Amino acid sequence: MTQSLAIMAKRASDLPEPYVLLAHALSGGVPRDLIRYGRRTLEMHEEISSARQAPAVELTEISGRLIVEELYDTLAGFRTLLSKLHWTHENAAWLSTYRVVMDHLRHARHHK
């Protein structure tokens, strides 16, 4: 965690420590992912602040949005793998469940 704080002090010194810790947790300490999460956190903060025309944004709101976004992107990546499967009546329920989850995440992404 100390390394993550040092990296982000150089790359995004305006990112408050709780947000750095969130980026650290999501990245597993991998520097490339740490920086990506840190930058995305800053972008989200700016997006929310300007939409509300108020500088205060709660860490819980940003962390929730970031986690939903990451889940959505990860599951969306499975589409390629799913397209290669042979779908039968027996496994079609799984595909249906996948679609429901993606719909919920899509809704959560656009209505936060």
C-alpha cells in the first residue's frame, strides 16, 4: 500500500488518500491498474461534480459506480467466449441469466 501511495503521489497528487486506497484495493497493487483506477476515479469525481454543480462527492458513490462499471466491463468481455459455446436447451438458462445480470448492470451504470 505504501508503494501505491507513492505512485499516486507522483501520478495524481490531487487524488485524496481514501480514493488512492480504493484504487489500490481494486488494482491489487498492480501499478498499471492502480493508475488506471486512480484516473477513472478522478474522471468520475469530475463528471459527478459538474453534473451536480457541486464539488462534494462521496467516496461511497464513486466506489459503487466504479465497481458496477468494472463488473459490467468484465462481464461484457465474456460475450466473446459465450459466442463460441454450443447453446442447447440444457444450457440456455445460463445465457438467459447472463442477459438478466447484464441488463441490471446496464441499468445501474446509467442511472447512478
